[in-house]
Amino acid sequence: MVKSAIRKVGMAVLAPAMALGATVGLASAPASAAVWSTCDQYGSTNLDGYTLYNNIWGSGAGSQCMWANSGTGWGVWANHPNTGGIKSYANSTKSINKSIDSLGWLTSNYDVSVPSSGAYNTSYDIWDNHHQYEIMLWVNYNGSVGPIGTYQANVTLGGHNWNVFKGTNGSNQVFSFLRTTDSNSGTVDVKPVLNWIAYTKGWMPGNEVIGDVQFGYEITSSSGGLNFNTNNLTVSGG
């Protein structure tokens, strides 16, 4: 699940497919003109304190376009083949840059509209500032997708019940929290999740600095073209 915006070097450029995405994907955006849109493989912009990334990073990807009306309201049209393997992680990123032990609170509200077909997860991807630890919170998922690592526990934290998995992708530790029922809207209290990882389990230091909180769609397949809409997404901490 390597899809952080820093891992762009060495990815193949998807030239022919992107032209189709530019035509079809932008037509799938809202009727009112978006303030920003891109079909570029790593197209990005900053809006309202959030960084938006199209982020098509996986092998064998098809076409994908991203649009935004604001930093908290945006969407993705994607047409990726059903060939296995993650193709992209279109996301918005909020920088936190505070250690777990100094964070008083870290919360997020989400409201999404996702397709009933395809293979994907809607997830938070939380990174320490050295990219040694990756914390994923899957709020919904569909099709043939699964987390890295092995099952560890079932816990109720931050207002949700999760199945927890722990593993490594070869570059960093990965802690995946999969919500036991799908959710398209709600609030996540992230701080108790971080506390559980650091202080209950001892999987990462309490003085580790949380760098970025990302939220988006990790898409494995969306054959024929599917829409993923973020109606609202806010992240705040202090």
C-alpha cells in the first residue's frame, strides 16, 4: 500500500490512457464548474489548507481525473482495469506536525458517495514525519481488497469498531484498522487510535511526530469508469 505523495520516482508514465480520462473524467464532474481539476498522473493543488493529489501510482493503471470545488469538497473519476494490485490513491492531505504525546486532539469528519461496484477502500492514511509508520483507517471497502499484515485484535476506538492488522510493506510499518461495517459519513476521533498504538501496544513511540493525515480512495479496479465523491472532509488537531 505504498502511495504516499513522496513515492513518485520510478513510476511509469501513463500517456495514452490519460487522454481518455481527460475527456470522460471531467465530464463526470459536477455541473457547476470545479475550481480545480486535473487528469495528470501526479496532479496536485493546495486549497483551503489541504493539498489534493490525483496520485496514480500503481502498475497497470488506467485513466483517472480529479476535481475540487474546495479543499473539503472534491471527487475522482477513475477507469482502472480489473487486473489486481492498487492503481491509485487520490486524496486530500492535512499537515499536523505534532507528536502524539503533545497532541491534545485530532478529529475528522467525512461524508462520501462511493460506487457499489469496483474494488477499493475509502481510507485515512496517517504518516509520521519520517515515514517509518503508516496508520490506515478504512471506513468502507468493496471488492477484492485486503490489508497488509496479520490480524491482531478487534477494538472500539474513536467512535468506531475496528479489526486491526499489523505488517510491513518493506519500507515502513503498517497498522490497518478496518471498520467492521461500512460507513459513508461520520466522525473519527483519531487521538485514541494513536494512543492505543503507542501506549497500549507499544508499536510506535509516544514522541513520534504525526506529519500528514490523508483521506481518499485506494482504488484497485474501477472498470468502465466510476465516480468517488467527497461531499465533505475536514481534519483538525491541536
